[in-house]
Amino acid sequence: MNSKTTAMSFISGGGEMGELFRQKDWSQTIIGNSENWSLSLKIIVNFLLNSPLPMCLWWEPGQICFYNDAFCPILNEDGKHPFVSEMTVQETWPENWGTIKPFIDQVFTTGKAALSKNQLVPIYRKGAIEDISWTFSYSPVNDESYKVAGVHITCYERTNTNTFILDSKTSISKLENVVEKHIKDLKSLTYTLKKSEERYHLMVEEVEDYAILYLNRNGIIENWNKGAEKIKGYAASEIIGRSFSTFYTQQDRDNRLPERLLQQATNTGKAVQEGWRVRKDGSLFWASIVITAVHNEENEVIGFSKVTHDLTEKKIAEEKIKIYAHELEEKNRALEQANHNLKKSEERYHLMVEEVQEYAILYLNREGIIENWNQGAEKIKGYKAEEIIGKSFSNFYTKQDREDNLPQKLLQQAVTTGKAIQQGWRVRKDGSLFWASVVITAVHNEENEVIGFSKVTHDLTEKKKADDRIKANTQELEQKNKELERINTELQSFAYVASHDLQEPLRKIQTFSGRLLEKEPDHLSEVGKDYLERIRKSIVRMQALIEDLLAYSRTNIVERVFKKTDLSGLINEVKEELKESIAEKKATIEVETTCEVEVIQFQFKQLIGNLIGNSLKFSKPDIPPYIQIKSFLTDHKAVGSLPLLTQQKYCHVTIQDNGIGFEQEYTDRIFEVFQRLHGKSEYKGTGIGLAIVKKIVENHNGFITASSVVNHGATFDIFLPIDHH
């Protein structure tokens, strides 16, 4: 099939003239390539070519003539066929132009049909020229803007063999009146339906803060609004016809989340979900979505509406109307089919908006009077449609807001800026209040005049209550923080006293007790010497306790300077400092670390030293300690029980030994100050070492856990953020 034939594929059949039309190079004519012809021109050309009645069409742009096989005999008498399609009407019939022109002018001027009766036209038939009496019907052909663009002429032969019911003037008059009235009624209905559809289109399209989509049963996107383009980044031409699963992450698609949501909406009427979605540029956004099943009159699911919070041009599927007619009534059927399609389109938008239950979606006229009402509005506000349509939307506002003229101010803001966004208390039918998030968007006509408003309301009462609780808790925490700061200041003062005022008397007691033992041994009884030795040991324990308390206190007040550090090098430094204790215990320490992490170096050395010292202290008798230190990168997914940040990388440090271990029930207690699981006679220490470890981990915004089985060693797991920016 050549390109000409392909371009004229809208013509089916048509006999000799149909073939001539398909072969003709229309790009060389004034009306141009047939691919660019209007839908109304294509429909009427296909109609007349397949009609058994003599018909022709004079198309105003370029005065081009189209006619069918039945019309050819009228032209053959003068030898004008097949050249008429390249001639104007005046050039075709110059001898009859004075008779024809008034009828054509009447059609273009009034937009109404005209009838020319009993016109004698010679025609070659049965081997001879006959003067045949004809009646010509001149009908207007409108373009997509409902303006007359051409004249459709139908010829009726007035002979005894004519089978049409046009012999009687009364019948003709009645037929004309009935047809004219029917056409007028159909045009009026078409205009009303079109305007109603346009209003729903405008209402949905111009909402920019919600992506409102229509999906078919398979989840394929069939329409797209400004909010969808704004939120998701796709132009309509890029996404319509594709699956809505395009917006989901790879993991969600692998888990078949889009399909499960559609199935849930089919089974229960709707699916509500929050999660990460993907924009066109690959970036993620958190979306709150409601998918609602849309039903036809038989309650069958015919598709889904999808409202996303966080609208663009929607794609309107243009249906081609194929009209095969043999007489004037077939043209009326074409109009009825167009009306049917418009009505179905309007019903689909009604259903899509009306069946959404999580959002109240209204249409207001310019004065704020409610003109439509959906299920979400009834659910949120408590009114049925028949109770509220025709009333002002100010009914939902508190008395104070009405006195402050807030409803009118919001409408004026939407007129001035395109939309108004506001949150506040609203009133239900029963008088109860709910916290509403409202977006009012101005709806414009083709002349950019505001003709009304769309109003989308989301009930955020539970979120408001949660926010208020968080605010109250925040204030309580702030008060507690102030109290903790006061206590911390007192602790710092105590640390100063402990450092200077307590240690000095201890040093004197230690000094003088030592001198008594050295210089007066002969004057002391064995009991006295024992008492002095006990005093000396108590002083050593007291000094160790004070030093540990000072170390614990310094973890709070020392300036935190983070530096990128190779943990393996830092651990080796600690091993070097503890080499005497390690050698004494005959301990083995294996280090396997790949992390570079930002730490406060002197604090982290203290942390490692305390944990290694802890493993050495609590080793089994006669069994050399074995300590294994590892570190590796991880993220929040690796540990579900800890509140790790989702966007942060962590260094996971583990320190495991083969010591005596502890009961798992004490896993939290061991990190508390002065907590000991063993007596002083068994193991030395102040009970502060692990508390210091936990404090250092917290200074690094990290987490530490401990696990153990008695006589099978202990394991400490530490999670530190890689950086602190």
C-alpha cells in the first residue's frame, strides 16, 4: 500500500470516486494533505462516498468539491466529471450560479438547511438525454468549533420511480421541521454534554498539588494531570500508555507491589499506601496514594482512579465515529453516537471523582456554591449530596472563620494566584470539628476566565493530634534537658571538687600511712600494721574510683573533634600501651578491620583500651585470653532492632573474647555506672569502665550492644557513623 492510500485509510469503499480520492495527491491542493484534514471533513467525505443517493460537498476552505458515484451522471452531461474536484462551485456551474448561490449563502449565514425543489437538470440515461426534475437539499457541515465549514448537497429525483417520500409538500415541510428540530436538539445536547465534560476536565487538570490519574484494569495510565507532571516529572506524552508501576522502586516492582495494590482495590474498593516512589529523573519522593476501583452501571470494575499527594494535562482518548448511512437520518445517528460517547466520557469522570473516599473533591461555581459532591466529601464532612449541593462551601467553616471572612479570602487568593492552600479546623454536619488540609484551585475556560473552583480536602485530624502530642513531648523534653543541664553543671562542679579537694587528703593519708609503716615498724603491732595496709589499699581503690569518675565526666565536657581514622592503626596503638598486661595474661589479640571512620581519637582509644582490659580481667583461670577485633561497613538494613539512620553508612566493630561471660539478662545493666556482676574480692574494678565505653559510643552518635553465654565469652557490637557531616 502506497503512502497516498495509507493517508486516505479513513475511506472505506466508495466505488470509482473512492478510488480516485485515494489516488489523488491532495498535498498539491489548497486544503493540503488528507492526514491533516479535520475529523468532521473525514467523516462526511466517507459518508457521501458510500451513499447510494447523489451527493456532493462544497468545502468552504478552498471551495473544493467532493461528490460520489451517484452524482457523476449529473456532471457527465457537460463533460465535467472528473474535473470538478479541482474547480470551485462557480466554475463548475456558471450557468446556474445565480440559482445556487442564494442557497449556499443562506446555509453559511443562518447555519440552517435549505431546500431547492423541482429543478430541471438534463442527465444522460438509457442512451438519451432526459430532463429530470430534482429537489436539492443544502445542509450545513460544522467543523470542531461548531462553525459552518461546508455545504452538503443531496439530490432527490422527482419521478414516478423515485422511492423517497418527498412527493407531498406537507410531508416535506413536516420532515424538514422534524429533522431541523432533531438536529437542533442534538446540537444543544451535544453542547451541554461537551461543556459538562470540559468542566470536569478543567477541574481535574488544574489541580497541581495532587496527582490524579485514571488507570485501566491493567494499571495502564490513561490520563495525566498537572499535579502528576509537577510531582512525578513526566510529560503526558512520555507516560500515558505505560504502566503506573514505572513510579515504583525496583524492590517494590520485584515484590509485585503495584499489582497487589490493584488487586486490593478490586477486592475492597480501594487501596491506601505510603512509600518511596521514583520521579522521571530517578530521585525518590515519599508518596501518600489512594487507588479507588471505578465501576460501571453493572458494578463491574472498569478501571481505577489514583490520587497521589506530594495535576497535568490528562490525555483524552479520541474515539473515531464510523457512520455508514444511506439517507439523511444516518447523519442524525452520527450525532447521537457522538452524544453517547460524550456522555460516557462525562460519566467516567463523574465516577472517578465520586468514588474517591479519602479526599473530598468538590466543584464550586464562582460564588463558592457547591455543584458536585463525591463519596470522600460525604465520608469526611457527613453531608449527603442532596443535602449540600446548592449551598455555600462556607458551611464547613467555624463561626469565627466566617466572621473573619476566611472562605471569601481563600476564593480571592485562588483567583489572584491560581490556588489557595490552608490548614485549619472545619465543621462536620454533626457539629464536630476536624483538622483539614485544603487546596482550592481556580478553574479557567478557554478565554482564561475563572469559571469556578476545584476544592480538595484531606482530613488530617489524627496527624494534627499526633503533631500536638509531639509538640507537648518536645516541650517536656526541653524542660528535662534544662534540668539535665543543671545536673550536669553540678556534676562538673563535683568533678572539680573530686579532682582537687578529695585527692589531696587521700595523697596525705597515703603518704603518712606509708611513713608509719617504713619508720615506725617497731612501734606497731601486727594488728596495727594490718590496719595501715588496709587503709593504703582503700586509698588506692578510692583514687581509682575518683579517676574513673573524672574520666566518665570528661566524656561529657571535652570538646568533640572528629578526625578520619584508620581503626587498625589506632587499635595497634592501644595494644602497644597494654603490652605488659597482654604479655602477663599470655593473651592473643587478632585484628581484622577495613574501616576508616571519623572518631574522637583519644576517646576511641580509651574505648578500645577499656574493652580489651575488660576481656583480660574477666578471662578464665589457666586459659590464655583470645580476643578477636573486627570492623566492616554496613547500613541500617543489617540490624533491624537498632534505630540506625536510613541514609547513613556505619562501621560495625565487634570485640569478642573467650572469657567467663555473663548472664544475658544483665546485658543492659553492665553499662550502668557502679554496676558490678562480681565481688571485689574476685575481680578488681570500680564498675565504671563499661559506662565510659557506652558514653563514648553515644558521643559518636553510635550504638553498642552486648551478648554473652556464661563460660563462653562475651561479644560487644558497636555501630559508628562513617562521617558526622
